[in-house]
Amino acid sequence: MSTPSPGPATTIISVVAVNAAGQPSDGFTVTTPDPFGALDCKYAEPSRSANTPGIYSGCGASADSADVCWAPPGNTTLLCANDPWQRTLRRYTVTPPLTPVGRTDSPEPWALELADGRHCRIRVGGAWGGRSDGLVGAYSCTGGNDVVLQPSNAGTAIDTSSSTWQVAVGPLGSGNPDFPPPPQVAVRTAYFAASAD
């Protein structure tokens, strides 16, 4: 009995949304209002979705979604993106001035495009539902109520053991309801954030 082919290898894309001069690049533009607001960056840290140093997270509240941000020269502003598909950046003024950040030890993709066409973005805080099997939401996805799931104690939601990455996709609900085991879905493209330097 033959095993079905897992499909084409997952493509890994490093998104450089801001060039070394601090200007939008790769089709990105700055949205209005400009500046979009102000962020407290006292606890700034490397973005967990960057595969190079110099991408910021930890500024502002979860609602600001400032977890993938580039710092133009001067270290007093950040350009933050929601996802790699909208190609928009929000400019924030920041206090105190930024200090350099390195690269996280185990980067997690900023966003995933699944084999069925859904776009999924890494979770940024907030209250999500639950499941009786203890799986938790790791990425929110377009095209319905399903999310990318992972065990609560796992470091990643993505099975990278083959060239075609896989994720478990299923629903969450209030009160930890029973759901069928989540199916595995192939990841067509994984997006990381990267600096121009």
C-alpha cells in the first residue's frame, strides 16, 4: 500500500518590509494616521517571528499588535505590520528610545499560508476559546472559525520533521467543548520577518 505524497516542500519567505534607510520596501506602504499612535517600549524584546536581529516586539498592549516591528534610524519610531499580505505598516512614536535587539533563539513563523489557501497569523495575546483535549490556539486563520492548534506545553504548532510542514487545524469554543481530533494540513508558505541589515 503506497503512502500519499505530502505535497510540495514548504516555501520559507523572509519579509523585509523596511529598508536600511527606514523606508517601506517590498510593496509596503505606511497607513494613516501617521503616526498611528505612541508605544511604551520599556520592555521591548526581539520579535519571536523574526529570523534576523533587529525586529521588535513587546511594545504597547496586545491590542496594538506591535509584535512584528522595524525600527528606522533614530530609534524613536517603529513601523509595525499586521501580516505579510496587506502590505501596510503603522508608524508609532516610541518611548524610551529603542536599544538594539538580537534574534530570538527559536523563531516561529509570523504567518502561514496553508495548502487549502487559508492565511493564518501568529497569535498576539487576547482571550481565545478552549477544547476538552487541551489544545490551544496558536494562529488565527481566514475562511471560518478554525485556528492552528498546538498542545499547551508545546514550543511550536508546526511539525517541521519533513520538507512539507504540517499543522493541526480545528475549532475552539467556550467552556472547553469536545471536538473531533484536528486534521493535519500542509503549510504551503511560512513567512518570517527580517531586517535589511
